[in-house]
Amino acid sequence: MPTDDERRIIPDVPRGPLCEYRSRAKFNWKDFKLVLENSTLARIKYDVWRKLESEPLFTPVTSTLTADQQKERAAKQVNRVADLELAPAEVYSMDYKYRVRYLMSINEALHSVCPSMSVKIALGVGLFTNSLLAMGTERHSAVYNAAWNREIITCLAITEVSHGSNTKRCRTTATYDPKMQEFVINTPDFEAAKCWIGNLGKTASIALLFARMYTSDGDHGLQGFLVPIRDPKTLQPYPGVIVGDIGEKIGLNGIDNGFVMFNNYRIPRENLLNRTGDVTPEGVYECTFTEPGKILGAVLESFSAGRLGIMQESSNTLSHAAVIAARYAAIRKQFGPEREGPEQSIIEYQLHQWRIFPYLAAACILKVSVHALTDIYLETVQKSQAESNGFELLTQIVSEIHALVSSSKPLVTWTARDAIQESREACGGHGYLKAANLGELRNNHDPSCTYEGDNNVLGQQASNWLLRQWKGAKVESPVGTANFIERRDEILKNSFEAIVKSGCKVESPEFVTQCYEWLMCWLLQSTVDQVQLSSDNGADRFKARNDSQVYRARDLSRAYAEYYALLSFRSRCQRGDISEELKPVLHNVHCIYGMWCIDRHLASFYAGGFASGPPFADAIRATLLQACGQFKDAAVSVADALAPPDWVLNSVIAKSDGRLYENLQNQFMTNPGAMERASWWKDIIPTKMKSKL
């Protein structure tokens, strides 16, 4: 049970029209919030929001700024955040897990206020320094410290115009010149130009560049280099560097995404990031790993932290969209049982509940699972750093973490994407207002489905790991997420009818778990069978694997992420700090999300013979609708538990006071120029009318 001090961290909500539904909840919404997020992390975020609320530079804008104005604003916000010193000095002397978790929480709070600003910081400070720490050595400490202290603006240059996901085929080259003891960086043509590099367009002075390294003894594949781009005092590019901004985007225009090309551009030998291998002054490459294939994997492992950051931000975006939809639905009234009688809130309608409640439940489930996965990752990295064989220890568990991240990042970002659109439509015309903030959420979230790993490509990496566990002599799952494979024969004999006959209730977590374990075993077996069939018909390994994605491996990856999310939430709900009054609503949340997800996989359950005839589908859908109906009285309080302060949510239709129409009236009436005659009024008077004047 949370203490009163922990509850006081969370501001109270004002009284108003939403209190009608708040009074129906049979639990303390602050206690619910502290199940989703521990009090330490909640305190960090509220402290950040309180500080930013009094800063004019962070006041929400009421009209659309130009792309250049957005870049300027985000850059100034980055500098102001550095001045505010949001993390106390003692945080930096704490252990790795505490320090990184603290900084991640700050970034979550910043992202809720201004996504462009937080991404700039995440790229230029977090991801850059993490990558430098993973790939560099002591000789790069000066650049590391300067980036960490915000003394320089940095970026990571990986993606090229013609290659993104397939990083191994990037074509920017770094050729070693032993006479000068320098690397010569070249861009062979425009297709090899580095592009979409955040912070590079206007502001970065140094890049962590990935290029193919050549020495006298051959091609050593993709390596990391520190490459100065601009003079940090003038921001003018150095000779031999062509750098620019790629132009306006759909959203996140506060980030100056750029492109860069190099023409015989020289950097010192020491700028090679040499943790995995180094080049002697004479030009001999000395590799730390005996297997060259492990080099890139070890280097790119540092990017898992970036993907976890995206998942944290996206789970918050999902929460914001669901909060807006739920609060609006509780206040908005349309129709009623009697033609001339009182209207009822649209939250009372089953169709509306079915549309928005699964996203409210998903926000709870995914927030908990992302938190759990982040803990596993940070604990693993911290343990590896404490051992002398850091990389080797990390690789013992990194494959499973990579599979979890590679499946969960698509699940979280796609769910947030869909939640925003459904919420926009569920809020009707008012949801289309810029002031509703759903449009901004949509545009700023959309790239999360692509950057730091395209979702569909990431999913294939997760399914490949699962297939290796299925086909291997032994299941290697240190985290335990694939241990079910050891019981494959028993699981595949299961069926809906057998589970129900055993006394397991459809709405129970046990039922959901058994369904998912069968589903994943069947998808694994059918994927293996499909690959074998393609191979038997003459397809090479590459084509056979690609032709097994649709309806098989792709669905497997999503099911695995959902399974992990549900297990994580269930585990959280079984801890001793859960009060009796919270258990029914937590069970309700698990049931809604579990049934909703199973409903999306119905075709696979029938195709694999787990069920036949209507009973299974009828049971899943009836249970989902019943759970949504039970959730109605808790929905607003759950939304309160997920919501940030009003100024951060920044939605005129979802303020915590519930005064929907008063807030809309104020928005309409105070909109700049709302009731003024247009300055261009003379230009649009109909021609025939002008002739009569």
C-alpha cells in the first residue's frame, strides 16, 4: 500500500463534471497510478513539470510555427533544460541503473511537454554518449564529457539515402593513410550520403559516424568514428564537408534532421572508436573479437537503450490519447433511451466502450511491461560493467533482451499510433481541433514506428530468435520468456474445449496465458513447416524465410510481445503492495487487454485447430464486452492515473476539471483573430458585388 507521503507526490484533480464518474470508482486512483509507476519515478516527473511550467519557453504554443521557428524553439529549450540542471549532481555518482533510470524519467517528462526537444537531447546526449561508452575507450573521454555536459552538440550518422535497415551495406568509407596516420572519409555518391540524422541539419558540430573501414589488409566492415562536422563556435561546416537540412517533415520539425557528404575529409587515427578493435599507426587492424560477425552486434547493442526510450515515450503518448478519449466520452452526451428525455454520456454506449477501453487498458499494461523490460536491460548492463568480461557476460542474455525489445517496440508504437487515430475519431469533430492535441500527438508520434529500427524489420529479428529456440537442442532463455517451448508437445495438444473442461475460466489470467502459449507454439511450428516447404520447392534460405513472414513469423513476433506484456502486468499485480480494493480493477484491465488481443488472433486459433465452431469466438468476444461494461465506472479514474498535469496534456477537450464546453468556449473566443475581419477581406468579395459598390 502506498503511504500518504507517496500519494502527496501526485497533485489532486479539481472538482467538476467528471466527479460523477470518479465517485463510482471503488479504488483510490493515486494508488492505481503507483502500481503503474513507482513513487520515485513519479516524483522525478512531477518535479520536472513543476519547473517547466513556470518557464515561458515551455508554454504551449497556440498556433503552428514555421519549421524554422520550431527548430529555433527546440534548440533554445535544449539549452534552457541544461541551465535548469533537472538532475541533482549526486545522481551522476549513483550506480548505472539508478542514474540511467533517473535520466530516462526526466526525458519522459520532457517528451510529454515537447517531443522535438526531448528527442534532440536523447540523440545528442543519451544515445551519443551511450554509443561512445559502448564503442570508445579512454582516449575518447574528452568528447564524452563535452557531450554529457552539453558543451557540444552531437549526432549519430548511420542511415544513408539508399540504406537504412540494412546497415551492413552502408557505403560511406574510411580509408586509413599510414603516412599521415589519418582516416580519409569519402562519400562515393549521393545514395551513400548520410541522411535523416537528428541534430545534423543546423546545429551538430560532431558526429559519431558509421563507415566501412579499409586498411592495407582489407575491408573491416562498419566501424564507428568521431567526425567533426562544424566549427563549434561558428557552426560553419569544415572544408570537405557538405552538410544541410533535409527539409520540413510531417511532424517533429523542431528536430533539424540533416544530410552530410564527405570529399577526402581527413580525421586523426585516434578518432576510430576502438573498443572492439584498433588500427596500429602502421595500418594493421587488431580485432578484440575472433568472430568478425560479433563486432557489429556488440557495437549496435547500445541502441537497445534508444529503443527502450522510444517505448517509454510511446507508452506515454498512448496514455495521453486514451485519457483524452475517456474524459471526453464521460462528459459528451448524445441521444438517450427516450426521444425527449435526458441524453446520456457516450461512455455508456457499448460500441464506444469497445472502441476506447482496450486502449485505456493497453496503456496500463504496456506502461508496466516497458518499465519491467527497462529494469531487465539496465540490470544486465550494470552487471556486465561490473565484470571484467563485460561483453561476454552481456552476450549471454543480450539475445533474449534484443528479441524482447525488437518485438515490443513495434507493439507499443503501433498501439499508440492506433490509439491516437481511434481517439481522434471517438472525439468527433472536436477531436480534430488542434487544441484537442490529438493531431500533434499523431504527427509527432508517427516516426516512432520507423526510426531506431523499422517495426516490421525489428519484428523479424524477434521471430528469428524464437525460431532458434524452437529448433535448438536446448532452450536458452535466461529471462524465461521462451521457457514454454520446453513444453511444446503438451501445449500443442491443448484446445479451447480442454482448457474450459479443466475448470479454467475464460476471463482468468491463466486462460489468457494458456491461449498465448498454444498460439506461439503453433505459429513457430507452422513457420518452420512453411520454411521447409519453400526449401523443398527449390527456394533458397533467404527467400524461404521471407516467404514465411505473413500470417506466421510476423504474427509470432507480435504475439510474443503481447505475451510478455501480459506476463509482466500479471507479475506486477501479484506483488505484496497491491491492496484488495485494487485487485478487481487490475484484473479487469488484464482481462480487457487479453481478450482484445486474442480476438485479433482468432483466425490463427481456428486455423491451427485450437477451436472449432462459434463457442471460442463467442466466449472471447462476450467476455471482452462484459469486461468493458464492468470497466465503465472505473475508466475516468484510470484515466486520471495515466494523465499528466493539464498543461502537459494540453487538450482543451480533456482538462481534469471536466468543464468541456466552458473550455471550448474560451478556446473559440480567445483564438487570435477569431472575431476580427480578415485583413484580406477585400480580395474575396464576389466580383459581381464589387461592381455594385
